Amino acid sequence: MNLDELRQAIDGVDLEIQRLIEKRASLAQAVGHVKKAEVADQPVVFYRPDREALVLRRVMERAEGDLEPQKVAQIFREIMSACLALEEPTQIAFLGPQGTFTEAAARKHFGAAGVLNPQTTIRDVFREVEAGSAHYGVVPVENSTEGVVSHTLDCFIASPLKICGEVEMPIHHNLMGRSALELRAITHVYSHQQSLAQCRQWLDANLPQAERVAVTSNAEAARIVAMDDVPAGQVWASIGGDVAAKRYELEFSARRIEDEPDNSTRFLVIGRVEPGSTGQDKTSIIVSLANQPGALYSLLEPFNRRGVDMTRLETRPAKMATWAYVFYIDFAGHQLDQEVTELLAELREQALELQILGSYPTAVL
């Protein structure tokens, strides 16, 4: 085939793709009408995390061409996001401000058609979803190098919300300013304290002369650096991601300055929906135990005996008593799976309290 023939063939495929997308959109609207008719006066649940995870996994399993399976799944994510918006736009609260990695995680999970609403604190994200002002929320829970975000875990204790999904984001930090800067000229570096910690070695080696200024978020750092009123004799730079650089029109002076190349952050999707089993799920629980010898061993032993894979264990002080603790545990499986159901029943017998935070699909993209 010559060039003109190839282009005509592409045009034909594009037309077929467009017609199929429009057909899918029409079917999605029909699904919305059926859901509304079935639930009468009850709130309608349009977005189902378990259903979406199953669809995206099937897309990746079917991929046979030159495009990577993940790339194909990302395309389908956007198609599904646009179709879902025809049923009802999904309102998502996230830890702001705009330009943060949490915003990027929310966009990755819900697609471009999701309506994102930044919140000042993690508690505010929970409050928005609890009040019904947002369908879902997205909050950070742990970083691969700096550890757990304790405020997120603490918010679950008094909240009725459930974990509906998770998002894993590779975190790449960049040094940026209003223009490309010479490193030796920089006098101040602004960023969130965790980002400064994650880039400590690079900063020590390349910017030993610069003062490090911790602010509330990387997006706030980018906003500060983008301002016009920098004092004479000072040169400001910020550390952040691509989203912040684009939003505040900053230029990169150095890329990927994080000390750990595999640096990543895990985010949780919170809401009122309890997803069904997909075959590749996680369950998160909070357990409080009596303060007595062997209590922790008694908690962990059933996981080993039943062959249940525990993926995370965190300890937090309990608010109800001095020197008492609660344990946050993530493990593989869904609470509807028989082995998990039996495990939870056994844990309840020995725990003072057991709270199931949710069973949800493992991250797909």
C-alpha cells in the first residue's frame, strides 16, 4: 500500500472507531435509565469500581498489537469516563490545591470527565463525601520512601466511608522556576516537606547553598515561585511534578531529582459504595487489641496459618486509652471470599474491636 492508500485505510478505521464509541455511549445512557427505574427514590450508583476494574483487566488481557496493554487500557479508561459522564458527572473531592500529585492520581483513576474539587485537608475530603457533596474522594495513604500518611488512617476511625479503590502513582520530582535556572544561582527551594525529604541527597549534592522552605504542598510551592514579586538578589525554585509545572507555567531546570528512582505513592479512593469481588482484591481493616502479652502474635498468627498475604501493617496510638494501640492491616482477598470471611470471624473473637474499611480492586493502571 502506498501512503495515500494507508491514509484512506486509517480514515476508514477512524470512522468505525467513532461509530462504535457513539454506540457505547448510547448503551451507557440506557444503563443509566435502567438504574434509575430500578431504584425508585434511592440514590443511584452509576460508577462501580469493581465493574470498571474487570473491564480494564479484560482490555489488557486481550491486547495483542504493538500498543502496550496499559496504553490500550488508558484509552478505554477515557472512553468509560466520557460515557459515565452521560449518565451522571462524577464529583470527586481530592486533597488540593490544584496541581498536586493527588489531583494527578484522581485524574488517572476517574479520567478526564470526572469533576475534581480540591479540598484543603484530608479531613475535608472525608467530610465532602460524607455530606454527599462528592461521590468519591481521593487521599494519599503511603509513600514508598517516606512511609504512611497517618492523618488518612486516623480519619477512618470515626468515618462511615469505605475504601472503594486504590491508585498507585510513580512520583517524579522536578526542579522548576519561572525560567530555566542555573543551579548555582538558586537561593531558595520551595516544596512540601516530604518532597524535600525525598530529594535530600540531590539537593545536598547540587544545591548546598540554597535555603529549603517547606510549604503546604508542591502546588503551593509552584504558585509561590510563579509570582512576580521575588526580592532582589534572590532566585526561587520549586520542586514538583508535571501537573504543577503545567498549571503554573514553570520551566524545568532539572528532571527526576528524587533520590529513589522507584519512588511511588499509593492513594485511596473513598466513598459509600462497597465493591464486589473481582478476583484481584485487597481488604483493609482496623483492629484494636487488649494490652496483654502475646496480643500481636495472636493477631498475626491466623494470617500465616490460613495463607493470607498481609501486604501492610501499621500501628497508631488509640485515642481511648494511654499506651493502647490500633492496627491498620491490608491483605490480599475480598471479604466475601470464604478464606477471608473465616479469617475475619477468627479475628473478631480475639479483638476488642474490628472495623472493615473496605474490600476493593487492586490498582489496574
